[in-house]
Amino acid sequence: GQNIDQPTEMTATEGAIVQINCTYQTSGFNGLFWYQQHAGEAPTFLSYNVLDGLEEKGRFSSFLSRSKGYSYLLLKELQMKDSASYLCAVFNSNYQLIWGAGTKLIIKP
Amino acid sequence: IAGITQAPTSQILAAGRRMTLRCTQDMRHNAMYWYRQDLGLGLRLIHYSNTAGTTGKGEVPDGYSVSRANTDDFPLTLASAVPSQTSVYFCASSDSSSENTGELFFGEGSRLTVL
């Protein structure tokens, strides 16, 4: 089967750094996405990785290792508004998007 | 409007009733999708459409139907609602041209409760 694993919940402190991991087993790979979803709202796009390495976008960075089936989302200088769920999703060889269940990130003052 | 619009935002429905969730986008995206989101589970694809006039089944299509008569609209119909269809439904679209990553743009969601 195909699956995406990410922690259910994480807690971090305002101003700190947090890393959210995602491991995947899919039939082929054509890219990995991270989305942010605030409670009661729609998911919004954060990042896309198709090649190995780190993609940086402001306070957020996303890393990919295709050989390890592994990605992480790194959030720096955490703000209260970063409290949300973070969804990892992978395009498989058929360009089907396989979704993880999401990681709920709680930011404490 | 700019983006993707869903209606209704919330609905309580008696089991056995027919219900259509509406979705409209104004971005001229060729691909559209319907997902359901349930607590503790990832987004699950119900149906999709790669282009106007074509549709396909996703991971959990049973009990649902869709149509894609034009580029902008992609309604989802529950022919006879059952309590297990209680969920939050998201419509999404993407521009799947080669220049694009395939990023999805989501509507605000429709919260459906079937009693």
C-alpha cells in the first residue's frame, strides 16, 4: 500500500524552531508538497520539492531525501499564527496525490 | 470572485435525502477535485476531473457522483445520504500544465452532517 507518516501533534514555543517530519512509501515519486491548514479553514500551499535538498522560503524551509523517502518542514521564529495543521502530500508515479493525516502544531507563548 | 467557491458552507441533512455540493472556480484551471476530510485521516479523493467533459473515480467514490459540463463548475452529488458521509468536503483545482507544480487551490469547505 501507499502511506504517508507524520506525527499527530507537536508543541513548540513562540520564537523557537520546530521540525515536522514526513516519511512516505508510495508507488513512485513525482514531488512532495507541504500545506498549512488553520482550524476550520482550507489547506493552503506552502512548498513543493521534487529534487533532493533544502528549499527555503522566508521563515519556512522544506527538505527532501528521495532515497530515504523522507521530508521535513522547518519553521523558524515561530509565531502564534503558525498554530495550524501541516499536511504532507506526495505525487506518486501516476500523479495521484497521497496525503498524510497532518501534524497539528501547537505554539505556546 | 477570485479563486474557488463552494456552497453551502454548512448543511444538516436527513439520511436518504439527495444533496448537491456546488463548486465554482474562476482561475480557468483544467483539473478539479473533490476531497473529504475526516478527523485523524488524510484528505481522501472522492472524484476528479482532468478537463471539462471528463471525470474519474478517486479513492472513496461510492455514494457520490460528479459532472464537469464546463471548465468552471464541478458539483458533487450525494444521491441518498448516509451518516457515514458526515464530513468536511473540499473542492480544489489545479493548473496541471507542465510549467506548474500542480499546486492545489482549495475552496473553503462544506461541512455536511447527515442524521
